[in-house]
Amino acid sequence: MLDLIKSIQNRPTDPIVHWELGEVYEENGNLISAIAQYRTSITLGNGTPYSFLTLASVYFCIGQIKHGIEICRQLVDGGLTKK
């Protein structure tokens, strides 16, 4: 994880690094930080369907069903709005 944090410091606009850090946070149970990293990744340009579904999945896991559904809707509509 420290390598990813260093990578973000060196490449703060790299969406892949943010997404990878989100995965590490999620694997370690830090779901709030995972959400932040996934949202940053999507905002920076890694708006692949998998990115949206991963973010929605975390929202579902923490019981924020409405947010998860909204992310799925945004995937269908083609974009992420700030919340």
C-alpha cells in the first residue's frame, strides 16, 4: 500500500493508481477510503463499467443502497456526478 501512496504522490492524476489503492482499501475493510479512491479514479478518467460496478458494490456492502443504485444509473447514463 505504501508503494501505491507514493505512486499517487508522484502521479496524482493517474486514475489507475487511485483505483488500485481503492482495491487495497477495500480488501483491508477500509470501505470509506475505498469509495473515495474509486470515485477519484472515475473522475480522473477510468470510467470503465467495472469501475462503476466496483464503487456501487462497496456502497451496497455498507448499506447505502440508494447511492449504489445511483452509481449504477450513472453507469447507464454515462457519467459520474459529484456527491
